[in-house]
Amino acid sequence: MSSEVVFHTISDEEGGQRIDNYLIARLKGVPKSLIYRIIRKGEVRINKGRVKPERKLVPGDVVRIPPVRVSSKPVVVAGEDLLQVLTDRIVYESPSLLVINKPSGLAVHGGSGVNLGLIEALRQLPGQHKSLELVHRLDRDTSGLVMVAKKRSMLKYLQDLLRQEGGIDKTYLALVKGHWSKRKTLVDAPLRKNELISGERVVKVAFDGKPSKTVFSVVQQYQQATLVKAKPITGRTHQIRVHALHVGNPLIGDEKYGDRELNKAMKSLGIKRLFLHATSLNIPLPDGTALFLEAPLPEDLAPGLEKLTVV
């Protein structure tokens, strides 16, 4: 437990964010419910005045932070092997941004039974700051490019871009079931998450869901499957996977939305996990230049394609 009141003056870098989000990032290990409680009770103050959670911070604000109990759970230490793997997978780094080629099987952050995620491990790399923050997410079983902000200003800038349709051009490679009917397809189908089906939470196409768009284009047709590029125009949970299912072509290796029998057959060819890889990013940077990055298909996916029959 922090034993005394802290007064902190907001820097230029910290300005522009809401007080609740600032406290959530600063007081890691403190339950969100407690953070909102101390705001509501007036224990958190800005320039000596009470505030609401949505209050935007301004450089020069003096924030009063009361003593709070921090989780006593021990920090999970990343092993040297994992840290070396992540170091080798950094494809771009600047003073404000890091982009890494995430391996499949590693969650982007801890929680829900996951002790250690990508972001917690990255914060333990030599020379990296504890304030590293994920710009966006990839599913645990999806591999490929992930943006990580090293500065608050870059985090806000990139997340604002992601809220715009097509603000950042992201391309995925996916292997889907069957023959994709058109060379290029726009799937425009709203998505609603947390639907409970047979005890499992899933995302579904629903008329009252959030607007969701994905552009699919054919790369190569195979006898039982099609390799496609998928460009999500919006960024919903499981968007590519559910949109592919919606048009009758679920992803190979998808244990939640896929075809179990076909997944089993593909495992015998060496495709043993979800075939979804974030292969490229085209990022408009604040200085007006564009940053284009690519990550080729990983070794656990590429060889399986060579065993498929081209049509």
C-alpha cells in the first residue's frame, strides 16, 4: 500500500488523456473499481478541486493521488529465452514507437488465466520503459505485426488513426476453407460480441452489432482452401475470422469458428494452428511520412502451403 499522498504535475507528454485512464496506467495492480471509487469520493483532486472520471488532463495540472492498496501478486518474470525471441522479432524501433512480429501462442497481455503477455515481457527488455503500451491487439493464436507505443503522444495519435476507417492500412494473410468466389470481396456485416453459445463466448454477425468492414482478395486458390489477403477497415474483435465464416469460408485452424474435420486434415499437412498472420502495416507518421513494414509468413505456416494442391 502506498503510505502517503502523492502530488504529481502533469507533463506535456501526459496531457490530453482522461484522469481515469491516467490513474489506471499509473496505478498498475489497483482494481478499476477502486480507482473510480477514489475519484467519486473526491480523494483524487486536480488543482485542489474534485473531478469527474472524464476530466481531460492539461500540462501543468497538479494531481493529488491518495494512498491506495496495490495488488500484492508477484510480477511474473519473463525467461531469457522469451526475451531473446522478442528482441530478435523487433522489426522497427524509434524513440516513440516499437513494432514487433508477435509469435503465435503469446497473448498480447496478461489476464484471464494468462500470467505473462507480450506487453509485460517487452517492459522487461533491457532499455525499455515500464510505460510501454499496446496500440492495438492481436488474438493469442494470431501471429504478426503489433504496434507498441513508447510515448503517450504516439499512443493517442495511433489510436485516433485506428478509430478512422482505413486510418492505418493493416493486411493479414489467411487460409480459408474452400473456393473463394470472387477475386475481391467487401464484407460489410455488423458484429456483436459476447454472445453465449454452448457455454462459449463468441462474436456473431448481428443487425444491432457494431459496423464492421473487411476487404478480402484472393492470393492463391488450392484444392480445399484459398489463401487470401484480408484488410480490416474497422477493428472489431475476431472481425476477420467471423466475416470469413459469414461468407462460408471459415479460417483453417480456427478452433472457435472453423470446420473441425478440415482443421484435422490440415494438421496432418503441418498446419497446426490458426492460419492468420498480420503481414504488413502502412502507418502515416505524425511528421507526414509513411512507415511501411512487412513480416513474412512464419515457419509454422509457410511449409504447409507447399503441400496443398494449386488449382
